[in-house]
Amino acid sequence: RPRLVFHTQLAHGSPTGCIEGFTNVKELYAKIAEVFGISPTEILFCTLNTHKVDMQKLLGGQIGLEDFIFAHVRGETKEVEVTKTEDALGLTITDNGAGYAFIKRIKEGSIINRIQTVCVGDSIEAINDHTIVGCRHYEVARMLRELPRAQPFTLRLVQPKKAFDMIGQRTRSSKCPGEGRVVSGKETLRLRAQGPATLEEGPSPFEEEAARRVDDLLESYMGIRDSELGERAGRVRGSPPRNPPPRSPCFSCSPASTMVEAAKESPGAAQLARGLDSVLGEFAFPQEFVAEVWAAVCHPKAGQE
């Protein structure tokens, strides 16, 4: 029989791995976990051909030979208190076939819809401190349906891990000194290894050229270019990308430009490695790659040689 090999990534960002030889969901999770050195219990669910939490792309009972598997792993845990003022909470629940039930849909205008911290893709870990790990989705739905009205209860949720959480949009305070300032469209969000992100003018020609050199190194070492890495759209080395997204106009929102900024602030490759661990640690870049990035940014002629 021909070998059925599938390509996979962690949805929040990772190199591309190859898996084969699984016959069910639990075995699939075990194979993915083995490739990335994590526990199978870290995986909440998988989507096909998108890194996004897209419930229309959930991995079900079938995987196409050309499908790319993205594994969404455990992120932050949160607890929310809910008061059941109606019979229905407005949740549609499904499960991953391996012990985790999670939210597939939230009805607009429902009780849960009014709680902003509850999101599609959140795994339900416990109800009133009673763990529901191992329960099927219909069992969890029945538990929630049987909760009494007008009596608050607590949901413990686990959200999928996200890439570049520090880039999340913030509501601007009225005390912000930049309030009312017209943005030219040439500014860039500057991410630093130490300290908060700042909005600055666009990249210099040197920074753009350095980012291109780092982009070439990304492709050489990981088989993926910066725009694809930043958007989490995986591809197999040497083959054309799957539906490549447009390159982001924000220079410092991309991994390559983040590396350039970190390299400029690092006196050597060792310091750069520590800096990258603090902002891009989930990629686990090899030491040789980090050394070449530092040389390409800080000593471009040597890096090109």
C-alpha cells in the first residue's frame, strides 16, 4: 500500500512536520504530539488547511490526501461566572473525539454571547469545579441544560494558544497622548524584546533589506517564507504555497522584521537567541539559524558570504 503522509503544524506557529500511520483521532493526536515533542493531551482540536479557529474547517472523520493539518493546543485557562436567566445558554458544543468538549457556535443575542470572554473554540474543562474532561459533547450539553435557572455557575475554559498575543488590538484610552493624531499609514508597530510595543515610522531601507535577508534564511532553514510563517499558512519545502495570503503592510508585525529588530539590539548571537526566545520562542529556531540571522543583520557582507 502507498504511504499516506500528511503535513502538519501547530496552529500558533511551528516548523512543518510529517505524520503517518494513524487510524483514528487519538492516534492522530499522538503522532502530532510526537513530532512536536508535546503531550497528546495538549491538543484541543485540529483544523484542515487553515490555522484559524474556523469551525467550518474542523477535522472530522475524513482527511483529504492534500489536506494540511493544523493542531490547536492549550493556551490560557480562564473562569467565567454565568447566571442562567433563560433555559438555553446559546451554545453549540462538539468534541474532539479524544476527551475534550469545546464551543463550536455561540448564538447571537444569547446569554453566552453577552459574555465577551467566552469564545468559539474554547474548551470546557469544568463546570462548577466538576471536571468534564472525557465527556462527550452531548453529555456536556445535558449538564448545562440541567443547571437551575437564576443560580450562578462557573465555567472553567481553556482557549487555544495564539501566536503574537502582544499584537492584539487595544482600545485606546482617552488619556493616551496620541489621541486624535492622524496616522499617515506609514507607521509600524515596533515589537521589542524588552519593553512595550510602540508605534513608529515605517522601516528604513536598511531594515527592509535586512528583513529580506532574514526571509531568505527562513526559507533555507524552515522551507517557509516570512509572509506564510506570519500568517501560519504552512507549505511543503520546494512546493508552491497553499493559497498564500497577501504580505502584511505592517513591517514589524512579521517574524522576519521582529528578528531584525532583536538582532539590532543584540551584541552577539547568544544574546539574540535569548531575545528571540522571549518574543518568538514557540518557533524553537536552531542555533545555527540564529547565528546566521545575527550575521545577516549586523554584518551583512559576512552574512552574504
